Amino acid sequence: MKPIRMAIPAVITLISAAAVSSCQDDVSPIGGSITNGDVNISVDSLQLRLDASTTQASNIDARSASTLIGNISAEQYGSLSAAYVCQMLSASKMAIPDSIGVDRVDSVKMVIEMPRNATIGDTLAPQQLKVYRLNKALPTDIRSDFDPAGYFDPSDAIGTRNYTLSAIALQDSAFYKNTVLTASFPLPKQWGIDAFNAYRSNDPIFDWPQSFNKLYPGLYVEQSFGRGAMANVSATRMMLYYHYYITRNLVVDDEVVPTRVTMRDSVCLFSSSPEVISSSILSYRPSATVSDLVAQGKKIITTPTGYRVNFKFPIDEVLDQYWATEKNLAVINNMTFAIPATSITNDYGILPPPDLLMIRTSEIEEFFANGKVPDNKTSFRGTYSSTSGRYEFSSMRQHIVDLVNKGHDIPSSDLDFTLIPVQFTTETVTNYDNSVTIYVTGCEPYLSSPRMAVLDTDHAVFVFTYTTQLMQ
């Protein structure tokens, strides 16, 4: 793709100066030395072959507000098994009226919530999970290959639950968009009574997550039976169910009779939460299809673990014309970057990841450990467009400005980047003029479901726009 350039001449004139000076000898010569110049707006559209390679990412930072559970095996993707561990965040206060005593506690349940639109595989396949209490604190630097052995007693499951990822009776479109599937199982009622009494006595253990997690280190949830399906878990909750009484006027034998009626309600006492550790435990084995593509030199990305793509930013090719242009003044307007991507045909409907993080390879660990978001300087967000079949990075101006300021002697570490599938947390703000601004507030490795794609790094597209002026 050849560079495309547009030149816009700009003539600097002195209003009426020439006409006045031709007939008046006392006109001040101030400004007579200003010279004319041409302003050129250049748009370089470059199709470049990246120096890229596929690298393994079998052990990642898998801490996230959501986790995975299940097992799938797809001929084109490979096999993936997922369990998870999570700490629990306690409610600071128990939202039950003081008039209700501990004798009103009916039961306690553990409820695991799975969004219906975040499942993959055979939703009718029978599944089974087991839940264990942890007996010591989780490591703060937990990774996706974490071994839970020694953190729980395998002979003491607090719950076993058979379930499927389907609810056949619900057919309307709202089900697919909003419904949350749940797998719930009873816990000992005494647990609820003990927690109820602790809240009523204002036990300080509920004041801080650190003190609560010393007594309740968390849970380990594993898939104990079933294959062919996987779900994203949005929350794990401990629910306390209780009853109370109200008086209602009911019609009995044509007479209004005040009657005491039993009402039932529930409250969430403990829950997984972004404020405490939740982490998937993942084991991925790529298929022969994926392994063969990697062996052939194809650039592959898979989620939640597996492969990423490294590449060297082609700064010399991008800035070649800019540096060669004769100029006195220059302004860099913008640069965009796009990389084509294609799906790998498969039976599970596994698609390319929705977003990629482009980040300096040397900064990956620090980025996720510190909960950073793309700054458009050394890290960037690329969104997949199904229309164009490309990942598009739309705002890289500051990155180019910084590289130009360093001149031709740019350290190699500044040019080594990695493309990582990620998921973003956003916040929408309505402005005073009713316009909407979307802010990125979080960025984590993509853990919602299996994804994969082939990146065409031989046909990356850079569009570099800059303005130059040569003074005459």
C-alpha cells in the first residue's frame, strides 16, 4: 500500500501592507521580514510485515472478579479444565431488622451464579461440582497454575451439586440476555445461626476483609463430574434465609379477619468480590490443529491461557518519510494501527477475543499486578471489528511523539510489544450536555470463555498523519 499524501499550501499575508507601502513612504517596515511557507498535511498509509512470533502463556495472572468452572474438549481448540478459589467478603452489617431474632433463621445456602450468556458447550450435559472450605490464606501472587493441595481437606466437601447449564422452560429473549443460572446447595443451619449471632454481637471480625479472611480463608470449587461444558461464574454467595410475620386482613366466610401471615426473605452475608482474591485454576492443552498452525509460523492467540503474540514495532518504516521530509516545523496529528485476524473453524463457536492489549513486553507483569489500564503511551486497547475483520488501535499519537523525541537511537525494549487478549471494565458517565463518556476502569486477562484467532502480522496497517512546514 503506497503512502498517500495531501499538500495544503498556506500563504501568510500582511493585510493591505503591499498596497499601502506602494503609495506611502512613512509606513513602518515591521513585519516585512516574515516569509511565506507551505504547510503540508501528510497521511502515510503503510501495509507492513511485522517481525512477530507466537509465545506461550500457560501461567498467567488469573485474578479476576469472575472465574471459570467446567471442562471442554474441542478438536480444533484443545482441552481446557477450570476450577477456582475465592476469598469471601463479609457484609459490614446484617440487613435484618432488629425485631427478628435468631429463632427465625430457616436455612443457609451456598449459591453459585453463572450468567446464561457466558456459557459454552453442551448446556444439557450433566455436570457436578464440589465445594471445599480453605484452611489457610491464599497467596497474594496466585497464578493460573495454582495447586490447591494442602489448602483444603479433600475428604470434607461442604457441598456437592449436580446441575446443567440450561433452563429449557425459559424461552424468551430476555432469558438469553439477562438470566443468571444458579447452582445452589444447603449448608449446615448452625453456620447461619453462628453468623447471625456474631453480627448481632457486633463482632469486629466483619469490619475488615483482612480480619474476616483470617477466620474464613475462602473456598475451593472444582468440577467433579461432567465434560463438554464450561461456565463463567460471576459470584459465589452465602445466603441466609429467614422468616417473619405480618398481619393482613383476609376475607374468611365473607368476613374480614386479621390474620398473621408468614413471610420469607433472604440476605447475603458473604460473597466473592473484586475487593478480595478470586482466581481461576486452569489447565489448557492445545489441539493438534492449533499446534500445527504454530509450527507453521502462524501467529496464534488463545484464551484463557495458551498463546500470545510478540512483535517488534516497525518504527523505522513508519517514520521513514517523516524523518526524510525537509521541514522547519512539524506536528504529529495521529497514528492508528490495525492487524487482520481470522477465526479458526471449530464446533463450539469459539470466536476471536473481543479486545487485545498491546503492551511493552517488559511491562506486562507490572501492568496486571498494579491493576493498570491502557495509557495510550506504552499500552493500548485494540477492539475487534467483525465488519473489517481486524483489531483496531485508534489512538497512538503520544507513543509516536515520544519515539520521535528520542531520535534515531531508540532502545530495543521500547519497541518490543506483546498482544494479549483482555477484558475491560468500563464506567459510563452522562455529561451536562447529555453526551455520554465511557471510561475504562479495569483491564484483566480475558477469562470469560475460550477464544482463539490467527493474526495476520504480514499485513499490518499503519496510518500516520502529520503536518510539516518549510519556511521559505
